[in-house]
Amino acid sequence: MTIKTLAASAATLALLSAPALAEVDFSGKTIEWVIPFSETGGSAKWANFFAPLLAQELPGEPTVVVKFMPGAGSTKGANWFQEQEYEDGTMLFGSSGSTQFPYLLDDPRVRYEYGDWIPVMATGTGGVAYLNPEDGAKFDGSANGLQDVNLIFGSQGATGLDLVPLLAWKLLGMNVEPVFGIKGRGDGRLMFERGEATIDYQTSSGYLSGGADLVEAGTAVPMMSWGALDEDGNIVRDPTFPDMPSFKEVCAATEGCETEGVAWDAWKAFFIAGYPSQKIAFLPQGTPQEVVDTYVAAFEAVRARPDFAEISSNEVGQYPMFVGEGAVKATKEATTVSPEAKAYVIDWLKDSYGVTIE
């Protein structure tokens, strides 16, 4: 799949003019923000956090409601959005890493093209892996004590965002059997709570709203975060979870796990595609300039709130928020990986799970 240039989208995000703002009024309207996952996961938490803030800043203060369209690891909803065209500015779509990865891997289910969509806001996120208490007692900052343990993980699919933890556990030499087919990471957490899974991970918003409660109750033991990128592109500790080791730290402490080489480079490439620019809000193709500008201005106003850093860190974590041209750049980064990383992951998916991308 050839990634279309995002230059056209960037061009649409010109500086906002006062006359354009005056032309757009959402008074009395309801805006639907479509999320291609179930209502129990991190994307739901993300959209539900931003929806009322966005409503306050859009002209006319419309109602913003979050709608869910789960299926096929989010490709069902993304394929649907690809067919949508601008009508009256009352539709947003939210993608995630699980939407980006099938696109990057040329998954045959993908009938959507990111270059057709208009990004107006993007945020990063992180992720946390945790174990049940019995197996968590064997974790000492390395995975050495877990390499002979058979673990079960509730997964949305190997070609979605779950690719990052599945490959991480593989590099650590762990035996993790995924049960594919869940519709959201919240469903994976429920499997863990019922004892049907023995290892789980959540993106930061899902962990803050659910996984952390399990840890506090003593029914889960945190293992590691995936980490974050510093200004030089290095993996460092996630600022939302500064007391938790990053995957890179755990890998370095684990026998047989290398933080350099082809396998590490492939994991890091998909981590970058899936997390620092993980969740993106789009308007459909054909949206007029003045409507795009209005949404960009509204999200800029959300970001500029004096209390934004505090309320966002409690709900979705301490991660950058990009709007306008920043969102365009973030989208490009999230939909680009090297041919070498792609080839490694495609071979690994086939060898480990019998998943053939063709």
C-alpha cells in the first residue's frame, strides 16, 4: 500500500481567520465522535475525556457524543469512515494504533486510506503490562523467572496494537498464548479479572481507569511500561509511570533479550508508530476549510486551558497533544515504518501465529 501524501491535509490547516470562524455555528447540533472499538477500552476513555471539552469550545456549544463501532480490530469502523463524506461538520472519527498497524502491514481487510482523512488533533499514549499475583511474584525487574511460565493473554489480534506487547514478550523469551477475538482492551482486562487470562496490558488511559485499581486491590502486579521517547528518540521511562521500569530496562536485564539489532529495531519502529502519536481525531474527506479551521481552533483552546495538564494527566496520562499542522505531522509519523521493520514483523507474524499478510 502506498501512503498518500499528507501535504494536501497540511494545506487545509492554514491559519484561522476571524471571518471563517463566524461562518461556522453548531448551535443545537449533535456531533458524533465514532470510535472503532468497544466502550470499555482506552480509545473510549480518550474520546469521552475530550468530548465535553471540545463541546465547550466549538461555536454554539453543540453536544458531542461518542459512538462505538467495534469489529475486525477497528478495520470495520475505519472502512466505514473511508466511505463517509462531509455533510454538515457533525462527524469525527478516532483512530488508534490498532487502526494504523493493519494499514502499515498491508492487511487485506484494509480499505481505508489515511491520506484521504483530515487530522485535526492527535495525542500520544503509553502502555502498561501486568501479571496475576502468582506469576507477578516471579518478576524481579527481569523476565528470567517468567521464561518457563505459560501465560494467557486476551488479544484483539496480532496485526493491531497488541503487536507491540506480543513482540515484546517474544523478545523477552516469554511463552504467552494469545486468545484472539476480543473487541477492545477493556475486554482483555475483564478476561484477566475473571482469571481467563494471566497477563494483560492496557494503554495508559485504560490502565489509569481500570488496571491501576486491580494493582491497588492486590489482584495484579505491574511488570513494565512500554516507555516513552525522549527528544533524541531514545526509549526512556514513561513520564506517567516514572516509578515503573520501561520495556527497554526489562529487556536489558533479561537473558537473551537484546536492545539492539533487527528484532529490537522492528519493535521500536512499531512502538513509535503505535504510541507517541497513537490516537488521532479526523474529519471526513471533503470537509470545507472553515470547518477544519473551527475544529483546530477548538482543540487549540482545549490545549490552552490552564487546568488541562492536571485534568489530562489524571485521565489519559502526561503526553503531548498535537493540533492542526502538528496533527498532520503526527499522522505521518504514525503511518510510516521502514521496509526492514515491516519485513521482520510480517515474517514473525507468519512464524508465530500463522498470520499471512497478502
